[in-house]
Amino acid sequence: MVEKSGRAIKLSNLQIFKFEGNNVKNFSDSIFGAMGNLREVYLAGNYLTVISTHLFRHNIHLEVIDLQLNLIQQIKAEHLSHLSSLQKLSLKDNLITSLDLDLLSFLSRHPH
């Protein structure tokens, strides 16, 4: 839980997380850990360079991940392979230099 102006906010009930255009360079592996019901994550327009293997490990219900307009160079299947509900992954306008074949295989099985 997070306290805000004397009110407790239950992060476990949070379904949409928007943190766009905030010049963030990285996130702790545990930032989404208490957000088990998260369905959508919008992290566009930051300075993210790496997506940790464990960043979304507790978020099995994720349907949308928007990572466009960052500085990400690589993303691997192991970052997402447990996300069976994933319908949209946006990596537009990043610095992707290579694609993991396992990631392409994973994405082809989730053609939403």
C-alpha cells in the first residue's frame, strides 16, 4: 500500500499503470510486484535502456505493455514468456538492434 494525502491506495487492485514521459532511466525489479492485477502498463517516452527479466514476473494478467519512445536495444522472450494474456507489445521508436528468435516465436503465438 502507498499513503497519499492520508488515504491508503491498494496497489494490488491497480489495473492500469501510466508513467509516460517522465525521463525515467530504469525501474526496480520489484516495482510491479504488489500489482498482481495489473492489465496495462504504459512506460512510453522515458529513457529506459533495459527491461529486466524480472520486471513483469508477478504480472501474469498483463494484456498491454507500451514501451515505445525509449532507448531499449534488446528485449528477450524470457522477459515476457510467462505473460499468456499479452495482447499488445509496443516497441516503436526504440533502438532495437537485434530480435530474439524466441521472442518472435512467442509473439507469433499471441497475434492479438
